[in-house]
Amino acid sequence: MFSISGKGSIVVWNLVIQLVMCGRTVFASSDTKSCKLVSESESERKVLSRLEGLAHKNFTVEHNIGKESYTYVFQLCGDAGGVKGAGVIQLDKKNPNKPTVVGMYTDTQAIGGSDWVMLIYRSGEAYDQHCSQEKRKAYIMISCNRNTDMGQLEVVVEDRNRSTDCFYLFELDSSTVCPAIESHLSPGSIILIIAFVLLALYLVGGFLYQRLIVGAKGMEQFPNYAFWVEVGNLAADGCDFVCRSQNREQAPAYRGVTTEPLEEEPDERDDHLLPM
């Protein structure tokens, strides 16, 4: 049904699809390249690559501290709220046009476990009165949750009542950091499943063929009915030969001997035939 030109077009489409997939892979791998690590390492880059599904998205949460009300915006390796270089910003409702940078994605640290990733943004704006006026930093704990692709950002704590090493702690649930689910099926189980599927296809397909094409009725609709009957007979003969304990050939039974004496037949005399 395909001409030579049709085959050529199929090859071209396959090449186009492969190029598109390669382009998507390259683009995805560059989603986290904007993050500048404190100490560049391959292990931390692998941790960041686990978060690529969260790139180019702003996560927002509102938080109240007494009479103060703030809005926090987080973005993975991107400009949070459009602020250049900021990974996390703080917006005061009293003055929303002046965002405070909590952490910069150009000063990043990434720590990962089996089902979590801790992202640290440093080099935020300095405190005015707290923490010895050191620079702010944000900790974002991203935990595994298979039921959601991207959960809601939550503020856990703003620990600023200390002299040094203050921080903001956020939480976010996502399935992107969940480990891959390994198959628990053994090779034998897989072989059995394949065998049952093939058997079902054989029975259903053979039944439909016998019924609709051949026009068979009753037991004749069973595919290869005569063959399986012969197999059954041979199996029964083999079972009878192997499993039966009695002899297959029995000697003829002996008749019991009667205790009554046999009647003697009278002697046939032919004296009357002699001449007198």
C-alpha cells in the first residue's frame, strides 16, 4: 500500500521526531543550568536535574507573622516574580512594589536524598535589624509525593531571632523527586503472564475463526479440536500405563473343580449286533 515516496516520507518523519526529542532533551537538561552552585560538582548537578519538572514556574504563598503579612515567591533556577537573579523574594503587603530578595539562584547549594531534595539559596538582602545584619538565605525542602506533580509552597519557619545563621524554611511536595518504582515481578512470573496472554489469544482467535470462517458448531468450535482430543487420549493412555498397579494382561481365570463325582456314562454295548 506504500509507494517508494511513501517509504521515504516515513523515514523523514522518523528523523524529524528524533530531532524534536533530542531538542527537548537538550532544553530540559539546560533548565537548571542557570543555578550557580557554591562549589560546582557533578553530584549536585545530578540533584538539580531531578527538579527539572519544576523549572519556569512561580510558587507563591502568603504568611503572617503577628501583624505583619508577607507574600513569598519561589522559582527554580529562574527569576522569582521577575526579579533578576532572585530565587526567592518576599513582598510586604504594605509596600508590594519593593520586593526583598531572600535568596539568589546564582548562589545555590543542592543536597539530595532518596525521596527528597534540599535547595539552598544564599546571598539574599541583608537584615536591617536582625541576625547581625547578615545576608538572608532560604532553605526549600522538596519532598516526594506521588499524588501531586507540583504541590503548594508552604512557609515552615522564619528563624531570625538569633545572632547569626538565620534562615527561611519552605516546604514543597512534588512527584519529581520520587524514586522510580522498580518492578517486583520475577522472570518466571513474566514468562507465565506472557504464556497466559498467548493462550488467551489462541483460544479466542481460534474460536472466532472456527465459528465465523469455518462455520463450526458445538465442540468443533474449539481450535484444533481433533488434535487436542488425540493429545488427551495419548495422555490418558500414558497415565494408565504408568500409574495403574494391576497387570495389563491377566491370565485366564481357573474354574473351580466340583466335588461331586462325575456320572459314568453307560458302556455302549453292541452285543445285539452279533449274530446269534
